[in-house]
Amino acid sequence: MNQLITLDEFIFDRQADFPYASGDLSRLLTDIGIASKIVNQKVSRAGLEDILGAQGVTNVQGEEQQKLDVMADQVFMKSFLNGGMVCGIASEEQEDFVAFDNERSMNGKYVVLYDPLDGSSNIDVNVSIGTIFSIYRRKSPIGTKAELSDFLQPGSEQVAAGYVLYGSSTMLVYTTGNGVNGFTLEQSIGEFCLSHANMKTPPAGRLYSINEGNLLVCHPGIGKYADWCRQTDKSTGRPYSGRYIGSLVADFHRNLIKGGIYIYPGTNSSPEGKLRLLYECNPLAYVIEQAGGRASDGYTNVMEMVPEKLHQRVPYFVGSPDMMDRAEAYLND
Ligand code: AHG
Ligand code: MN
Ligand code: MN
């Protein structure tokens, strides 16, 4: 058997890459690993406990909250509160950011923004779902309460980002700006173990991921790009395969590994699209960039945008670099 490297071992080994690191970010990443194991346990038993279905309220996004959305949100928030490395959080499931007001947390250097459960519509039907997280260094003075400006930073300021995929196996994938590494949960010992070292996305692939139901209500260039993907041309391996799970994390992870492009466009009724800049688009943009890919709103790198509000949405294109170039060219034509 190959030697297992656990997530915690890996994180602490990598700490040496940052000579002045105090260990706080390492501890924070470890806390994320623990919280995701708790959520994984709940998700994997979902049908056996009274935890499927809607909570009975809508969130700030106007979307119906699922019980597991609320459970995951609370598990992660409590883990950050107890860990003491974070002065505040912002979650897709909460209207406002939360500034922790105990002394240890107010001395925390970081804020975390997260989508506790991505792919809510897939929860009740046993299809892969995930968690997405994004970590920034705070702007407000250490020792005080977190402020809105700590959370409204451009994605280029992220110090770490990643996701957990509750799929056929459970994986945690993250970057601190030094490549992307993936860890698979070894259920028998309850540890995430390094399984995908230094992940890179192919320059191009044969998968395109878009909700086809939106093609007639979005920019016509996107329909033309989808038409191009469907045309037969042996030299470019077309027709490409359409793959759309409806859980961004799962679609993203597959395309990262196999090569592909994911598009969630602005539509006539939602010109800003559906996906949230801070909780979904920026963290996955950081991961894909570190894996050799790109992310944009069709025109601009999403990580260059200065957010104006916590729940801001943006059209989203993410994937292999050559496919991104072509899709964006259709938009600009
Ligand atoms: P969330 O469950 O966190 O609200 O996110 C759902 C998102 C994303 O995961 C997915 O790719 C997209 O919504 C699917 O939307 P459509 O059903 O409109 O295609
Ligand atoms: Mn989501
Ligand atoms: Mn969500």
C-alpha cells in the first residue's frame, strides 16, 4: 500500500512554504476539513434522518432553503466560531455577514465566505452536492469586529479557496496559491488523504456544461458557441458531449479533471445570471486559475471585479483555457 498523506499532515508540511506563517491559516484549513466531515456524515445519511426536503423558508436569494442547507451552514459557522482563526463569516444562506464578538475571534486574521451546500436541488435525489469556500485576510484592524469591507474584496485578494464534493467519494480540493491539491475521504480512518496532487486542467476538453433550457433567453453568442460544440469535426473531436449535473461543484470538478467549460449566462429575466460572485464564482476561479484554466463573466476575469454587495451575482464562464477563449470570442462577435 502506498504511504497515506493526510490533509492535516499536508497542510502542516506546506506551512513551511510560507516562512513567516503563524499557523493560523493551517489551523483554519484543518477546521474546514473537520466541518466537512460532519456535513459529509449528515449528507450520506440524509434519507435515513428527517433531514431531506425544504426548511419552509426562503433565503435572502429568494430561494427555498433546504434542511441540509441550514444544517451545513450552521456546522461550518460553528466550526469557524470555535476555531478562533476567523473574525467573521459571510454565507450564501445568511442575509448579512456575521462578525464574531468573542475576544479570540476578534483577534482572528481571516474572514471566510462560503456556499454551505451547493446544488440544493439535487439533495433530495441523491446526486452529488458540495461546499465552496473562500478565505481572505481581513482589512479591519485585528482585535476589532469584522466589517463589511473585509468581505467585499476582489477575488484576486483570496489567500485560499476550495471546495468539498460529496459525490461517489467525498473529496476536498483547495489552493493557497501554490497549485491545487485534492484529498479523498478515506472512510475507514475518517481522514482526507492526498489522492490528486498538483491538479491541472487540460488546455481543452470535449465537455460543455450549460443549462440548455436557457439557450434561447441568453446572449445569442452562447447559443452559437453551443451550436459549434455540437457540430461534427473530427479534427477538433466534435461533437462535444453536453454534461450538466446542476451542482456547480460537481460540474466544475469533472471539467477540471477531464477538460471542459461550464457556462451560467445572464438571462433575459436575470441579466446577472444566477451564481454568486463571492461564494461560488471567485473561489472556483482561484482554483481553476491555479490549475491552468480561467474564469470570467464572458468579458472580464471575475477575480478583478470589486464586489458591491455580499450576494452579488455574475454571469459565469469557467474551464479549460482554449475553450474559454473560443466561448468568449463568440460573445464578443
Ligand atoms: P445553490 O444550490 O447553492 O443555490 O446553487 C445552485 C446553482 C449551481 O450549483 C448550479 O450549477 C446551478 O445553480 C443550477 O441552476 P439551474 O437549475 O438554473 O441550471
Ligand atoms: Mn451554490
Ligand atoms: Mn448553496
